[in-house]
Amino acid sequence: MPSPIPQPGLLGRRSECQTLDRYLEAVRGGESRALVVRGEPGVGKTALLQYAIDAASGMRVVRAVGVESEMELAFAGLQQLCAPMLDRLERLPGPQRDALATAFGLRTGDTPDRFFVGLAALGLLSEVAADQPLLCVVDDAQWLDRASAQALGLVARRLVAESVALVLAARVGGDERELAGLPELVVEGLRDADARALLGSVIRGPLDDRVRDRIVAETRGNPLALLELPRGLTPAELAGGFGLPHAPPLAGRYREAIARLTRTRARAWLARAHLAYGEWLRRQRRRLDAREELRIAHDMLAAMGAAGFAERASRELIATGETARKVTVETRSGLTAQETQIARLARDGLSNPEIGARLFISPRTVEYHLHKVFGKLDISSRTELGGALPGEPKAPSPV
Ligand SMILES: Nc1ncnc2c1ncn2[C@@H]1O[C@H](COP(=O)(O)OP(=O)(O)OP(=O)(O)O)[C@@H](O)[C@H]1O
Ligand SMILES: [Mg+2]
């Protein structure tokens, strides 16, 4: 029998969820904890982070996601994490405040010392957690920029009794020395019974026992592989009609739908500085000034393909009262940066809630954008996205 389901849609993972529960409980009780959730691609790290978020009742949650195309942008990840807390910046001692503000482009100055930025981030998290226990969730930490990884590593090692939980997910084999030595929760494939149950949930027709066992064995219980692999097989193959199928390459599995920065590093920095300044202005309630900065940031970021940051600028702009229509900038394909990002994730098989969780927007917003994508590409279903989307991003170019 499959293990009890600790949350809707999550099979097995009882002990992993218990570990996370214990961590959260300790943090609610005034302690601090850091944890790296480590595993191969598709094994279910993000799903476990989501479990932690759902289980974090009574806690404030802040998040960041490492983005491969933004790895060269120093402090990009840390800025994502800290952005919602910057209203507390003023409470930090002057040098820490200045270090963070400079790192995030809120003020000009020499590039601050990374050690100092780490301490300042720790100060900011502690300050916020003094009001309410804090859960910091960082997904795809293998793609954090070095500066952010260093700062977060330093934070993780110095957490003591601030009521802060720092939970990071990273792929195995990631080269983040900065996180070395932190407690790890190693995530393996699902147990056989759970793997079979997951497989059964995506196969409508009959499934031959031998084919099923073969898929479970070949995927080693990797949930993403279990969900993807049957797509490459016909109903007849699944029913065992043609003997045992060859496992098709787990196509597109680890494909990363990431826009590439094409301009110089200086330009990327400049765009981020506009974004950071705009965010700060909005929090100072200077909406008109904020709009101006955010518009520049959005257009620059969208043009250079930094979809994640462009989306953030767009959300900030909307929060200043700007309408969504004005903030979309279309690329040559006719899709906005955000539409392209959503369309690629949908093509890669993610559901609307999964896309929403990844991009921090609601499933309804995802649906709305997909609807527009279908219209622009003149298609009527997700399955047609593969053929209709304009060229894949090329290998990352240095920024
Ligand atoms: N325990 C589970 N039960 C059911 N489905 C699961 C489980 N774990 C993961 N999944 C599903 O498997 C897919 C891959 O999981 P997830 O995105 O969490 O993997 P990941 O380890 O974060 O991968 P990546 O390294 O690519 O980020 C998702 O569709 C997720 O919903
Ligand atoms: Mg993930």
C-alpha cells in the first residue's frame, strides 16, 4: 500500500515531512534552523518546500528562487528574499543598512564586503523574526549567484535563536561550496508502492504489470520521471502489446526554460538598480517616482530576457496602480517575456498551479496568460505548444 499522503498530491515522504515539521516547530518555539533539501532533478524538492510553506502556519514566509540566467548578478537571490522586508532596513545599524542598500542598488557606493552583507542580511531576518517566526525558502539554490549563496551560507551558520528557518533546495552535484556543511535532508526516489501509485495516477488505460515495474525501476522512483515517461509511450505499449518498450530519453525533463541575458553585465546591473530603486520608492509611497523607475527597469529586463526580474518589475508596477496592459512589452515572437516563460513551463508539462507556484502568481493568472498565448500562437491546446513556441533559448552567454 502507498504510504499515507501527508498533503494533497504528495505521495509518501512521511519522514521528510516529519523532519520539516520538527524544524518548523523548533523555530516557532524560538530556535533557528537551516536545512538544505538535496536531491536529483525532479525528485520532489520543490514539492517538499511547498509542504514546508503550507505547514508554516503562524509564520511569515519569504521566498527566493535561483535562476540560472541570473547567476552572474551579484546579490540577485538575496535581494529577492529580502525585498519584502526592506521596510525594516532603517532599523539596522548604519553600516549594515548601508551594506545591504548598496548591495541591492538602493544607494551608490563601493561594492560592499560580502561578509558584511551576510551579517546585515542576518540582522534583517532577525529584526523581522522578532515580530513573527520567519520561514525563508530558497528554491533552486544551485543557481544562486555566488554572492547570495555566500551571504545565505553565512546566515545559515550563524542562526541561533532568532526564530528563523532557512530552508534551501538544491540539486545534487551543485557546486555551491557556500552551503557546504549545513544540515541536509537528502531526498531519494519514491518507494515502490508510492511510485506505482503516482504512475497509476497519470495513466488512463490499462498498464501491463511488467511495463509498470520496468518504469518504476528505470525511473528509480523519481516523481518527475514517473510523470513524464509514460507520455512517450502509446496506450498499446503501456498495455504491454508490443513487449517491453525502450525507455525513451526522459525528453525535456531537465530542460530549463530560462531567458538569456544578452547584454553586458553593466546593463543588467543598471536594470536591477532601477528595479531596486523603484521598489524602494514604492515602499516610501512615492508612487509616481516609483512608476518611472519600474517602467525603465521592466523594459530593460524584458528586453534582455531576464523574465523573472521583468515579472517582478511588472508586479511592482501594477502595485503602483499601473495597469497590466501598459506594462507588457512584447518580444519578437509576439509574446511578452512573462507569456514566454509561462508557455515554456506549460510545454514542459507543468500544471497551472505548479507554474503559479514557480512564478509566484495565481493559477488563474497563469490561465489568463496561457489563454492569450494560445490566441497569439493560433493554437488551442497545451500539447501544441511544443511545435508553436519560438526557438529555445541558447546556451547561457556570459553577462
Ligand atoms: N511525493 C510526491 N508525490 C506526488 N508527486 C510528486 C511528489 N514529489 C514530487 N512530485 C511531482 O513531481 C514533479 C517534480 O517534483 P519537483 O518539481 O518538486 O522536483 P524538484 O526536485 O524540485 O525538481 P528540480 O530539481 O527540477 O527543481 C512535480 O510535478 C511534483 O508535483
Ligand atoms: Mg524544483
